[in-house]
Amino acid sequence: MNSEGMKDATSTGVSTENESSKVSKVTLIAAIDQNRVLGKDNQLIWHLPEDLKRFKRLTTGHAIIMGRKTFESLPKALPNRHNIVVTRNQNYSKEGITVCHSVKDALECAKDDEQPFVIGGGQIYEQAIGLADVIELTEIHSQFEGDVFFPKINLKEWSIEKEQRMVHPDFEYSFITYTKK
Ligand SMILES: NC(=O)c1ccc[n+]([C@@H]2O[C@H](COP(=O)([O-])OP(=O)(O)OC[C@H]3O[C@@H](n4cnc5c(N)ncnc54)[C@H](OP(=O)(O)O)[C@@H]3O)[C@@H](O)[C@H]2O)c1
């Protein structure tokens, strides 16, 4: 990690001619309940307009990496973003997306972006959390029934950089930015 919390492109931080000199801040972005529930029946559970606005504001102009199931839960590729979809299906193809076959390949595809976002779902967060520098989490202080979960955040590895408490008619929630120690 360098002083800005970004990963160096090489282990020494010195790049050679054949290696990218680009550093990127890999960011997971998710909304979870207090038990880390992410969704149910391949859909989001809650409707939080402020969270959707924040998601759009943070991700617009960037690469967004998602699992095939999350992509198929959307009406179409999200505009003004480089949509990268991870699947094991070698024949997968849809309009407006780049297809990759692992999270590492997806990050390689996004290497020109200084802040690629991993936008879910559960399987992809699980595989990406160890590669991430930042987690932008919306934590809803309530409980929902769900079938997909965000991985546990180990507070020995992550620190809270920012926290903003929000209110909704039915529950409170917080926008929390975690950075890798
Ligand atoms: N609350 C939130 O912030 C949030 C955000 C995003 C999603 N979600 C929710 O999360 C749920 C979907 O999550 P999910 O865990 O079921 O699915 P997912 O992570 O979106 O996608 C899983 C799919 O990704 C592909 N995949 C996973 N690992 C791979 C690997 N190592 N190599 C190649 N392909 C790989 C596979 O696609 P193939 O089967 O095609 O091979 C797999 O079926 C939905 O309920 C959605 O609404 C919530």
C-alpha cells in the first residue's frame, strides 16, 4: 500500500516496461442489512433512493464489475459505466458488456480505471474482498430475510474512514467508507 492507501502496481512499487505503472483503488460497493443480507431471489430487498443516488454518483464514469446473476437482475447494462460481467460460460454475450471469466481477469480488464468498482453480488464480493482497497457500504440498521450475504469485514484489516447516519421512514441506515489498513 502506498501513503494514499492504494495498491502499487508491482510488489516493489516500481514498474518495468512490461508492467502497468497504473495504480488503482479497487472498491467494493454494497448495501447490506445488520446481518449482512444483500438480496433475496436474485433481487434487492429495499428501495433506498438516497443509496441509489450515491451508487450512481460514485460509479458513473468507472468500470463496474459484477457477477452474471447480478447483471441479470438489472434491466440492462448501466449507462455511462464500463460494465464487466463475470461468468464461467465461455459463450456468454449481451449488449453493452465486457465478459470476463474470473474476478482477477475482470480487474485486469478494468486496469485503465483508477477506481474500478465491484458491485456484487455475494459470490463476487467474496472473491474480491481480499483484492480490495476500499469498501463503500450502506448498512441498514434493521433485519431482512435474504439468501445472499456480504462477507464478514475483519476490523483487524479494515478501518472506518467515514460514517454518515441517515434516516428513512422505516429504519435508519449509514453510509460507511472502510479503507484497508
Ligand atoms: N445489496 C447489494 O448491494 C447488492 C449488490 C449486488 C447484488 N445484490 C444481490 O445479490 C444477489 C446476487 O448475488 P449472487 O451471489 O447470487 O450472484 P453473483 O455474485 O451476482 O453472480 C454469481 C455468478 O457469477 C459467476 N461467477 C462467480 N464466481 C466466478 C468465477 N470464479 N469465475 C467465473 N464466473 C464466476 C457465475 O456465473 P455463471 O453461473 O454464469 O457461470 C455465478 O453464477 C441478488 O439477490 C442481487 O440482488 C445485492
